[in-house]
Amino acid sequence: MSHAAIALCLLDELVEGQARGFDPLHTGRDSLFALRHSGEVRVYRNSCPHLDVRLEYRKDRFLSADGSRIVCYAHGAQFLPDSGLCVYGPCLGERLSALRWHLDDGWLVLEAGQLAACER
């Protein structure tokens, strides 16, 4: 792994239909989250495009009860897990900011250059 990369977790630690938040900037709050949906892994910035607020209502609670949608608990906006597209709520048609990742020896790795997108 290069010095310009941040290992978030082992890929096997991401469970289908659940999301997990991460604090790679060590700010005391999760600035991004990862999820596995329909077998695919996605990583998004933890920010609603409506008012740039965090999405979860408590640690790792980014998804609806059935795991089918990402939910902004501040505004009720709902996003498709596979694309980040808002399909309900005040930011209809907007998208969550997706982050590129890759696998390195079983680890979900984020390029450090993308962390600037997670700062507020």
C-alpha cells in the first residue's frame, strides 16, 4: 500500500445491506461511509447535497430499515445505494459524492487525495 492511501477496513467487514462510517481525517466524526449493496461496494462522502449535513442519525445508521435506500435523517431525503441519486426529498435529482477506492490485499483502500472532498 502506498503512503498516499488510507485503508478503511477489510472488504469482508462490509455486510450486504449495511453501511459503515469512517473518520480517516481523525476529526471525531465520520466524514465518509461505505456500503455493500447487491454485491457491489460503494464509498460516499457523508454529506447530504441539500444542506451539507451528515446523513446518519447515529453511528453507522445510513440506510433505511430494509437496507434499500441511503437516508438523510435530517431531511428525509432518500438516495439509491448503487448510484447515490436522490429519488425522494428536497435534493431530488442530485447525487451523493462518490469516492474512488480499490482493493489492496483484501483491504478497502481510499486514495488520500480524495480526502480533501471530505473536509468541511
